[in-house]
Amino acid sequence: MMRSVQSRSRTVPALAAALTAAAVLTAMTAPAEARRRSHHARSGGGYNPPYAAMVVDVKSGKTLHAVNEDALRHPASITKVMTLYMLFEQMERGKFALDSELSISAKAAMQSPSKLGLRPGSTITVEEAIKAIVTKSANDVACAIGENIGGSEERFAQMMTAKARALGMSRTTYVNASGLPDADQITTARDLTILARAIQDRFPRYYRYFQTRSFAFRGRVIGNHNRLLGTVEGVDGIKTGYTRDSGFNLMTAAKLGDRQIVAIVLGGKSGASRDRIMADLVRGSLPRAYAGARQTAPTVEVAERARPAVVADAVSRTRTQLASADDDEVETTSSTERTQPLDISPSRSTATPGSAGFAGRTLPKAAQAYAGSAAQAPFPGSAKSEARLASVESPAARTEAPKPLANGPRVVPTAWVIQLGAMDDEGKAKAMLAEARAKVGGSLAKAAPYTVKVEHGGATLYRARFSGFSEQDAAQDACTALKRSGFSCFATRS
């Protein structure tokens, strides 16, 4: 009995000690395990970001695939497509050239990776910045672009958001230039298809940078994060993105033969799975895309179908209003000679949308939609060319009254005509036509260049047009040839 009591007395302290040790061990390991599980959830295992996707046929505007296309998502580094859009616009206006220097602030240098690791006070050229964004997706460079354009990244983000609204991206909001995590930085797959088309239509010269596979920067060779380039037939850009909240994102443009699409995938579980999804979408959608002449207006007019964008001089701030059945609009036409000298001096032109409802008012600069530029210098030269903007009109809005001008024979518009743009000076409009005809040649050999003078509300503009097309197909083919030479245009009934 005594041995039994003693045995129990020794067992109780031992058991208590064991329980105490277990409790201490649990207390020590539980936070670590919690952190491990939390990290595991964030970094992939079991993490399932909301998925969204959309594929659009560029020529017809038809939706070929859509899942959660209007649901709000975080764009991550796809944000930088808009950042470059804003930079390209400034370059087009002559404010920056490819060899211009961008300064790096302390804030830019402190941005989280991915980054080039630039030091405060250093500089980077615009062309290096473009390539760093396209390949490395450098956050320090994106911030620097924003600061150099907007004065601060915050102001630049406001400009980006205003531009998104002007393009028709109604559910997109930007708060930074890089896409680094922020709960307020949101978009949708549908909005991003608009941006994917817009940057190609507006800046064909600069869009080609998105095809960059790698570039050498100060002793380093930096490769592109977009693994579909060179591996999926037809893919020619454009941008990847990832944050923990967004998942793995990808904006893609693809063209094969006469078919062209843009596609968005948001919320992929991994880079590899996102790429597989996108590759399947591209391969499955391209054969179903329309192969004929483009049926939709260039995406530059997506947000402005009812309000033509025109060139307005930054000093005089001339503007035009959309013609309607009640407008007192007078148009006259004149021919132009092929030998008209070209004017390629830089200009700070502004796209100023107008409409009957906007009489007497203009949108703020940051909210003005764009129209396609034309007559650009060959890629990738750094020559500064003046913006030439194509405008779109409704058939009911036009009341042309062709009249001969003193300096040329009378031109009677045929059933179909091509419009390149609208300029605030007739000489510039004629120069645009002369350059277009010289570059394109064959398909415009029998076309008659002429200008249409538009006077409304005290403002005068000159539309640059080609006549000589009895059929829509012929006009569309000539417009396609113009686009291949870097001009923006559209075919329209006269």
C-alpha cells in the first residue's frame, strides 16, 4: 500500500510537468503554425482569387468569351498599360522624346519590387523607361513616369482615371501608376479590353514596344515577363500583372492573318495556369474572329461615337460641335496637290470632343478622349510628329455642300470617302493628305484628296478626306493600307 501511494505521488508531479511542457510548446508553436498557414494561403495553396475573363473581336466588336467581365477586380501591373498610354500621349504632343531624361525621386526609388533599383537623383531615358515597364514591369520607373508627367503620382493617378472615363472605362479607378496593392485601384475585364484596343489604335508606332522580348540596361539583360510572346501563334503583346489580392492577370493582343482579338484574364491561380487559360482562349477565339474589313470604328472613338474628337490648337483652343439637324454648319471642299509641303513640327494639340449638348463648353484636358494619330515617324525613331486626330460623325450629322476653292478644281465626293482627321489649318490638312498619298501609293492612286471646311460657333476646322470610292470595300481596303502606314482613318458614306 505504501509503495502504491508513493508511486501515485511521484506520478502526479510528473504528469503536471508534462502538461505544462505541452502547453508551453503549444503556445510557442501555434503562432508559427498560424503564420505558416497564413503564408501558405496567401502564396498559393488554397488561395482562389476571383476569376474574370473577356475576349473581344477587334474588327467586329463582338464578344467571343466572357466570364465576370463587369465584376470589379484589381488590375495589378496591367495598370502600367495606362501609364504608358499617358506617356505616349505626352510624346505625341511633343513634351517628351525617346531620348528625354526622366528624373528619379526618393519616392520612386523606394517603390517595392519589381524594380530596376534606380537611385534618387538619377535619370533614365524615356525609351529605357518604356522597355523597363514592358519587360521588367518596374514599379520605380512607373512612379517616375507619373511624377514627371503629373508633378506627383497622386495627380497622375487622377489624370489616369479621367482618361479611363474618357475612353469609356466606366468602372476603372487608379490611385497609383504601378498597380501596387491598393483597395481603391479597381477595374473590370471589359474596361481592360477597351484599353487594349485603344492603345493599339491610338499609338501604333509605340505599341510595338510591347513586343520587346528583352533589353539591355546598364550591363544587365532584362527579359519580358510575358511568356506567351513567341510561344503562342499570333500573340504580339501586351502586359502581365500580379498581386496577392488580384491573382495572376494578363492582357493579350493577338493577330493572325486578317483576324485580330484582344483578351483579358484576371485572377489566375498561378502564372502557369493563367498562361494556359490565355493560350486556350487565343487559340480558340482567333479562328472565330471576323476576317473581313473592320466593321467598327477604331477604338479611339469608342467613348466618343456621338462626339467627334478634333484637333484644337492649345493657344486658340478652337473647338467644333457635333453637327445635328438643327446645327447651322457650313462645309466647303477643296482639292489638294500631291506636292503640298509637309508640316511635321511639334504641336501641343488637344483632342476636344464636342456635341450639340456641349455648346459653349469643353471638357477639361484630363478628361478629353483621344482620336487616332497619323503620319507618324517610322518606329522607333524619336522624331516628334504632330497629332492628327480622326473624327467620327453620325450620317444624320453631315450636310456637305462641295464648292470649288480658288486654288484647286471642284471635287465631288463619291458614294464612299475616307477621312483621316480634322485640322485647325487647311495647310496642315493638305499636308496630311499629301503625306498619306505619298506613303500609300497604289490604293490611293485614283483617289482625289480634298478638304472640308467646317465652320461652327466661330471655330473653323478642315477635314482631310479622300474621294473616289464607289463601294464600301474599296474604301475600307484603302483605309487598311493607310493604317499599315501609320495613319488613322475611317471610311464613311459621303
